[in-house]
Amino acid sequence: MSLTGVNFRCNPKLEQIKKLCQWMGSARFVWNAKCEENDYFYKFKQKFLAITTKTPIDQSYAQFKNEELSPWLSDCPSQILRNTMCTWRETMANFLKGRCGRPRKKKKSDGGSIWLTSELFRFDTGADGKKRLFIGTKTNNIGYLDFIAHRDFAEPKSIRIKQKLGKFSVSFCYEDNTEAVEHVTQNEHLKYLSEKSSAELASICVGVDRGVAIPVHAGEAQFDFSPEQKRVKKKVAISIRVLQKKLSRQKKGSKQRLKTKKRIGSKHEKISNIRKDFAHKASYKIVSNEQTKVIVFEDLNTKGLTKAPKAKTNKKGCYIKNGAKAKAGLNRVILDKVFGLLEVFCAYKAERACKAFFKISALFTSQECADCGHTHPNNRRTQSLFVCERCGHTDNADRNAALVIKKRAIKLILDSGTELSDKGVLIPGRHRTRSSHETERAKVHSAMSVEASKMTELSLYGSALEAQPL
């Protein structure tokens, strides 16, 4: 038994659209009011109360309902407002535990969504055998909502109706009993694989390297956007720039500006769909390989990779160039390759296929030689070519990185002290005196110190003295 999520396109009527928009607006109103209330309590506590005083966190919303100030809230089913406050309280609890950010106010232009529990909907079977979705209560409802079901499904316990760019969709999760796949945890995979030999693991393991020029390199296989997808993305990006210029000249609040914003949103959605299509196809090919039983990714921090550079100042305090423009272009390319989305898709597909999915540290995987293990920045002098300074091993840089990821994973799997973190990262056991991160840093620092000493000798004794290889 496993959870399966679906997302169906809806075609509501005009009256249903008005009603759904009113419900979404009411849910957004109480969410924003709760955020403002929490901010007020927090600032009041900081100014007038003791440090140990805690800000009250609850899911009450009755204080926001008023017949004079907010009469529209009475037209919305109370269960929708209750579910919205339940989501807010859960988000706030996750924020206090460090799992996410603080709940923020929502804008009207961001679309909207409502969470409906079992008392607000039901599925009926029509005369033609198709399922029909009834939304609302007996006294406050919109009737049957027309939706397009592209696959069979079981009845869920709750659903979510979303609106984006004027399009409505209904999504939910249900327990799928048809796929009788035995669920195996990653710790169980690790325990089972640790009993195998290095040669057996090498035949069933694949390392996946993600890059800018080649988005995905899994072993010997490469995955990239198709020429047609690249052409469409480039064409749509040009169209977005033209529409952005047009938007900047239009009057705020006008109908024409609203139309332009919707056109820009539809263009961005088209690019997003291309990226999702690539991530789904690449992850499917990686997981569906019959020989592959273990899939290993790098533990990349995409948020840190795409962070804007800090401002630089000279001695007089004046701002100088910090390469922000070039970094912005690099960040745009990195985000276009959907590193995180590919990892998520491979993880859940590997779980369904009962295959192991692990991650390892990403430190110096592009600078380490897959043959001798020598780590140095000079090993990768260009983007595509890898030449080891010690053994002379020459290979494609991405393929070499994929082999390094694979070898590191095999070494950690066979080590009895290896542990699996909450994020699925293979880490050495706590009994070790030095972690793998410290070992890799020591490798690079020692190599760089040797290189610095050679450069010092060259400067002292002249250019006639050639540096010896490491």
C-alpha cells in the first residue's frame, strides 16, 4: 500500500468560479489576518513583556468575523476557515522547529487555494459510470464540479482546489492498493548492501552528476533537453522580455496590464512544464534501468549555489564591482537545470521500484581523480576536460565526477560505521576521529601547499627550474 497523488484539471461554470473565488478570498483574508495578529503579539511581547514570555499560537479565527467589517466571511463555510487556520498553525509549528520559514501574507495576484476535508465534498457515480465531485455542504454548495480524470483513483479523505492564471485544478492523495510493492526503508537497503562485495556493488550502482553544460550524467549516459525544447525555451524567454517591457509602460490597475501579466504567467508556466517534462523523463530512464539497483546523488545545496554575491567596498567605503551580473547569469542557468526537481523525482520513483537511493557529500567531486584519488583544482582546468596531474588520467569531467560519486558511495556502504542522515546522506560513523569532509579538505590543502612551495622555488631560482610533478 502506497500513497499516490493526482492533479486533475477542472472546468467550473461561471457561477461556480465566482463562488470558489469568494471562498479562496475568505481563506486568504483569515490567513493574512492571523499573520498580522501574530506579528503584533510578537512586537508587543518584545517591548512590554518578559523575555521568557511566549507568543500565543493557536488556530482561532472567530475574532476576524464581523458583520460590519467582514460580512463576506459569513458566506464562506466555516470548515474552510478552520482548515486554513489549521494549516497556518502547522506551518508556524514547523517554523519554530526550523523546518521552514515564517508564515507570510499572501497576495491576491498569487491565485489561491482551499483545503476541503471530507464533510465538504463527496464523489458520486453518475448514470454513465463516471465519478462526479460535489463541493460544499447541504446549505452552502456550488453543486457538481466538472473535472477531467485521466486515470482511475480511490476516494481521498481531503482534497485541495487551486487556481492559477484563471485555471482551476483539484489535487489529492489516496492509498493505492493496486500496486502491491513491498516498502523497504533506506536503512534496510544500506544494511542489505553492506553485506555485498565491492565488485557486486560496482555492477549495480550508478553515480549521478549534475552540471551546467550537461544537466545530468548518470554513469555513461547523458541526459539533456531536446533541441526542440531548447528552441521553445529560447523563443519563450525572448517573448517574456518583450512583455516585461510592455508591462512596465502600462498603467497599474488597468485591464490591459492585467492581461499582460496573465500572458507573462502563461509563458513562465510553459517553461516550467518543459523543465518538469525533462526531469520526469530523465529520472524515469535512470530508475527504470534493469542493471541499476543503487542510485547515488550529490548532496547539493542549490540555495547556496544560487546565492547572490555580497557587496564589496574599497578602502574609501565606495562600492566596487563584485561580479553580480555574471553570477546572476550563472544562477539563472543553474536553476534552469532543475537540480532539486530531478533529485525529488528520482527519490520517489526509486522508492516505488524498491531501489536504494542515497546521497553523498559533494565536496571536491569535480576535482578528484576517479583512478588514483588525487584531488586538486588544477585537475579540471576546463569545463569539459579532466586531466589528473598525478597519474595523467584523462576523461570527460562530468563522467569522471559520476565515477567519483559512485566510488565514494561504495566505500561508505561497505564501511560498517556508515550512518544514514535524515536527508538520506551517507556519512561516516561517529566513532571516527576525522570526518570525510575534513579528510577531503586535508587533501586539497596539502596539494595546494605543495603547489605553493613549487611556485616559491620557481620565483627564487628562476624560470629555468621546472616544477616536478606530484
